[in-house]
Amino acid sequence: MKRIIIYSVLIFLSACVDVVNGSKIPNVHFRYSVDLYQDQFLRAPGNYRIYPNIGYKGLIVYNLDGNIFYAYDLACTYKDGIHEISTGTKGSEPIIECKHCGSIFNLINAGAPVEAPATYPLKQYTCSKSNMSVWITN
């Protein structure tokens, strides 16, 4: 009986972390809206905006072409999200870098790491555009 209780508790605790592609970034539920009438910077293709205090370590929203938007958590996937990504795009490429470990992630390739030490992509959130609003959900 003790073993069943212990196993049940372990299963419950392990379900509290969302494991996507091996990353252990916690799953934080939210629904956030960006009004593109007010945010003219994000309205332009190729631009991004960082929103602190949304998601686990913050949120970055990237405008690919005016209709397609990508959103990722700012938690670096190296060492399970201990550090948040602290810089924006690098050069003309849509990539962001973690200043703590040096990992670089591609914003249009599902947040995939392009330079180590991270091996897992950024946690991606669902984006949908309706008129001049972008909805980001998890």
C-alpha cells in the first residue's frame, strides 16, 4: 500500500512540469492579446517585442510577415529554464541569444537552438491573428 501511495505522488509531481522535446520548462497557462493598432513597432514584419511577466520567464513575440507571428517563452532551455534570455535579435537574422550560457535560438525555426550548449528549442506558444489583434495562448 505504501508503494502505491509513493508511486501515485511521484506521478502527480512529474505531471506538474510540461516536458516538450526533453525540455522541462514549466507549463504556465495564460491568454494574452497584442493590439497591433497600438503597437506599431510589432506591426512591421521582422520586428519583435518582449513582454515581461507573461508565461514562465517572459514572452517574445516575433512578426514574420505581417500575418504570421511566433511567440516563445524567454526561458533558456539549457539547465531547464534557470536563466531567461536577455537579448534580442542578432544582426539581420531572427535569432536571440542567452547571455548567461551563450545559446542562440532561431525565432522562425520553432525556436530551435542554432548554437550550443542548449539542445532543446524554446517553449513555443500558440499565436493567432484576428484583424489587428494577435492572441497568444498556452
